[in-house]
Amino acid sequence: SSSAPTGEQSAPADGTGQVKPLPFNASGLLGGNAKPTFSDGEPGKVSVVQIGPLEKNSGTLLFAFRNNTSEGISHVDWTGTATSGGKIVGTGSSQGGIPAQVLPGEVGLAYIYFDNAESIPKNAKYEFTVETTAVNTDSFNTAPIKVTQANLAGESIVGGATNATDAEAQGPYSVQVYCFKGDKIQAQHQTFAEQDGNVAPGGKVTFSLDLFGDKCPTFTVGVGGYFS
């Protein structure tokens, strides 16, 4: 059975039949106060619309993408190649993203992990490929848990999320925070929700994530589990 976050799997198209770009967090699954804008992306494709910093300490390259296909997508798996001077200097794959389901026209956030990030030069160029699964509630497909509160308390972001789908979800429930300065991705932090058992439709999870003093001018939070 198919189940998109808003109850609709397809987005309205413009006069050319292309999917219309949606504003950030159009599905309402994410929490926080960031309201970045992004370019429209490639028509008919899932394409990268912003490349953020390569965090050398964690080995992660942050980026944003837009789903310009006619279907909602989940299990969005990226691979990335870094090149410098015409030579491949790094390869990696994605480690999850938010939201857990991305509507047609909507922007998602993700990161690719590079084993050798410390040796990738600043002038490296990146190429991306992606594989996706159509939104559905089959077992082990990614389940969006709608963030209902996300508050900065001291140096932590704390809040809660609700299973707003019509199917039972199971943990672990990943919590990802992306920090922005204006429209630009600045940093990413992650943890897991306190709960890790099954959560029925309407059930809730809570989370607390320590920023460890990192500056986070504006932020967005996504929570995801799996359908059981």
C-alpha cells in the first residue's frame, strides 16, 4: 500500500507537465526554524541543488537535493565521487537523509561519508548518483516521524515527533539536525530518539541532541524510522 506524508503521492505539475518546485519542508515533516530556499534542480530527476561543507572531522559532505520526479520517494541512497586535477581522490555513499519521504518537488537533506575526507582538497569537484524507492509502507521501508516540537534549550535541541502515517513504525529512530546560515547548510548533528520500540500510528517519540557548543544560527530537524 502506498502512503505519502500528505496523503497525496503526486504533486501538481505546471503547464509543461513538469513537477513544480515546492518550498522547503512542504510536507511539514521537519521541525525547527530554518527556511532556506534552493534552486529548482533538474526537471524530471532527483538532483543535487546545494553542496555544503565537507566536515573533515566526521568525514561527511553535506548537501541538499530536490525530487523533481512525479512520485514520492524514500530510501534515497546516494553515492559520491570527489575529483581533483582530473583524478578521483575520494568515493563514498550516503548515510541517510531527511525527510524520510520526499514529495515530488520537495527538497531533502543528506550527507555522504568519505573514509579519507582529510585528504580531499578544498577545490575538489563532486559527482553524485542516486537510487530511490517509491513511497510505500512495506516492511523496512523508511518511515517518516513528523517532528511536532524542536526547541533550543541551552546547548541542546530537544523535542518530540509523532508517527503521522497509517502504519506501525519501528526503531531505531534517527534524529538529524542540519544547521543553516541563511540559505547555506553549515553543519549536521545526529542522535537517536529515546524510544526504539514499535510506534503505532499516532504514537510519539522524544529526543535530545547536544550541539556541543556548535553555532547553529537556524536549524531543521528530521526523525525517521522503518515500517514494521
